[in-house]
Amino acid sequence: MMTTREAANPRTGAANGGGTKPTVLIVEDDMLVGMGLKANLERLGHRVVGQASTASEAMALYQQHVPDVVLLDIRLNGDDGI
């Protein structure tokens, strides 16, 4: 059964036959950690649509790409990731 979000999402909905790579947005203020996450996610078959280091940058990237998953650091420099 397909959820409403899946049906509305052109990347995962039935209209394109499904089977595309899940999209991920990484929100991490440590660049090396973010690069490691990106490399591992891509190796596992995910498509990383962006990497943000601040909450405002993350919000802009989220609105632009509407990823399937957001990996969010809970302690960003000067911000709370939650």
C-alpha cells in the first residue's frame, strides 16, 4: 500500500514506477563527519541532495529538494538541531 506522501512524491510515486534512489539531506556542522555520511549513504544506494551546516541553510535546502530523509545533527553550532 502506498502512503499519501509516496503518491505525491514524483521520485517515489507510482507514476514513475518507483525504484528510484531515496533522497537524503544531511544537516551536520562538522564537514568531515558530513563528508563521511555522504560517502557511506551514496555507497548504500542513496542520493544525497545537499549538506547543510546551519538550521537556516537546512530549511532552504529542504524546501528546494523535499528529501525523503533528513539526517539531523542535534547539536549545531549555536543552534539546536531539534
